[in-house]
Amino acid sequence: MIIENSAVKGLKSDLAHLDHASEKLGFVRWQWEYYRATYDLKIVDKPANQEYFLRINTRAESGKLESPHAILAVEDVYMGRTTFPHGLDYEAPIPDQVMKIAQQKLAELKKELAV
């Protein structure tokens, strides 16, 4: 599912600051290439024994991801449930408690990027 009206969509940051701010909140930069990167946060719904990932897509507006000074713009934010053996189901319903954690992390990331 695409999280509409996410707190971070449209924000811009240099790669070094985005890496630091997102890592501080538990995100990991997984997929990346010269002009785009995704940041993932694993959220576990313990009662249902399910894992969800909050995924933030970014694209370089200037420079390449080889440089910590590259400027990235945050694009869409997605949420999906993990599937076996690997992958995300973006159509799966997201429990309220998981969505609440996701919204809180996005708000915290917005605050970190504003610094």
C-alpha cells in the first residue's frame, strides 16, 4: 500500500544526512544504484507473528549515490507484509498498531531531516 500524505514525501536531503537520520530511527538503506535508493524499516506485529516493512523510495536530484553530497528527494512511501521466501505483499491489510508505528517513524524522520 502506498501511504498517502506521508510526512516525508517531497523532502530533500544530502545522502550523508539522510543515511544518518534514517539509520538513527532503525531504517536500513537496502536497494540502491547510482540514482535511487530505498530505505526499509522492519515492524513486527508480535500478536499475529507477522513482519511488515515500511519502505521509503528516494531519487537523486543532483550527484550520484557514490557521493555523500548527492541530493536525494523522497518519493513514495510504501508498506507491505513480508512473504516467503522473500518479497512484500503491498495489497495485504496493515493492522492499526503497525500503521501507528509507521506514521510515528515517518514523523520522526521528518523532524530529523528538518535539522
